[in-house]
Amino acid sequence: MEKIILTGATGFIGTHTIPFLQDLGYDVHAVTSKDNTRDLRDDVTWHSVDLLNADQVAALCERVKASGLLHLAWYDDPKQRMTSGHNIEWVEATLHLARRFAENGGERIVFGGSCTEYDWKYGYCSEGITPTQPESIYGECKTSVHNILEKFSAKTGLSYVTGRIFFVYGPHEAENRLVAYAIRSLLMNKQANFSHGNQMRDYLHVADVADALVALLASEVTGAVNIGSGRAVKLREIVDLAGEKLDGTDLLHYGPVESKFDSPVVLADITRLRDEVGWTPHFDLEDGIDDTIEWWKKELNVATSQ
């Protein structure tokens, strides 16, 4: 059974990758920063490792000797992620992890990249065509890792691909992110405030993102591959859909709030994902919102008859 190291295994996306990895027969070695793993799922092998600690990372790679690495861990404070200097620490940690993984017989790396690596003024983001000229230090650090690992893999023979993840929603999402905030507010019968909502974004259900990442791992595709739906939707339409399903459109308020990252359109070209990896989304937006609503109802212990 092929061993896989999964970092970020308790995170929003990482949690959802485990069933897909198991379905393909991988022996999953999941990494968490938690000291106590007894309350975590017992169908994978857990490793308590601080990925910012070089000695612990070296010991992990030597102990597991995995052939595959799905690296999703990163600094992820929602309020500070785009601007924090901690992103630089994760560049260093990722490169050290990749090197130690390769030294211990590792063969393939899938890195969780980001659509923020692109220059958003182009709107339509296509690998190899759209410039990678990030506005944020987060995006700059992600694309720097990609560039270095591409050259490292070419020199060492390591197989490497980065999945540039666009916009994600679904179960286990942080409560202050767009879709989760809207649904939670509606279920709690509270007013929800948003910007104008006319920005168009490429959103994908988290289970589809996880499935696509695992499909990348199982493929032989290298370089950068966008992970998105290939369809841009107004943020307002997504929020209004949740409002209609929960009979709470009167609780949704839109205003002129703007952001530095408030580009009109950000859309993924998913040609490589579809044609080379052979993957397409399973959730459409309506089914994805339904699934997310049901999860939040259970999480908040809201009557399902609502």
C-alpha cells in the first residue's frame, strides 16, 4: 500500500481529502500540530509534528518514508493570512519538508497553491498565460514555493504539481468566511452585512476541491493546475441563494464596503484539470449550498424543519 503524508490533515480542505485518499487505497499518514490525537479519526496514522520545527520534520520523513506528499498546511489566520510575515516562515518550512521528503525516497508532491498567485486584473486565470504577479505577501509566498519546487523537481527527478485553489465553501468552513457567515447568520436569525456583492468569483465545494487534489496526486500531471469550477458567479447570487433557501433574504444587507482585493472577476481556466487530469466538479452551486446548510443546521443544532 502506497504511503502518503498529508499535512493540514485537520484543516478545512485537508479533512475532506482523507476519504478520497482512502478510496484510492493510500496508506494515509496525517500530520497535525495537536499533541493529543486520541479524539481524531482512527482510520489513519497520525503524527504530531510542528512543521516549523526542522528536526521534527526530518524525523517524520525518515520514519514514514512515504512515496507521496499532499502538502496543504500553511499559516491560515483568516484576518492576517494575506499580509502576515508568518507566510515567509511557511515558505522555509515547505522547502525543508520537500527536501527531506525527497531524501527519504519521496516521489511525488502535490502542493496546495492559490489563485492569489495570479494578477487578478486579468480576471480569467490560465496557467502558463496569466502572469503570476500577486498583490499579497500570501500569494507571493505561494508562487515563490511553486517556482522553487519546479526547479528542484527538474533537478532531482521528483514529480511535482501545485493545485492553485480558487474560492472554497462547504462543511467545516471558518464561520467568518462568506458562505459560512451568511448561512450561520440566517440560521440564527441575525442580520448579515456584506459589500456590494457584485464581485464575480469561481467557487467550488470543499469536497470537490479535496477530490481534485487527490486526483492530482494520483495523476502524472506536473506544473500548475487550477482547481475551480470554471464558472464565475456574483457573490450576491451565492448569498441570495442561501437567503432564499432559508427564507431570510430580508436579513441580508449589502453596502459599498471595498477591499484591496476587490477585483471585479476572478475565474479559473480549468482546461488542464478537465483534460489532463480528467476531473470535473460533482457539486453544482445549488446542491453545494444545500449540503452546507444541512451541515450548519447540525452544527448549530437547528431544527431540520426550518
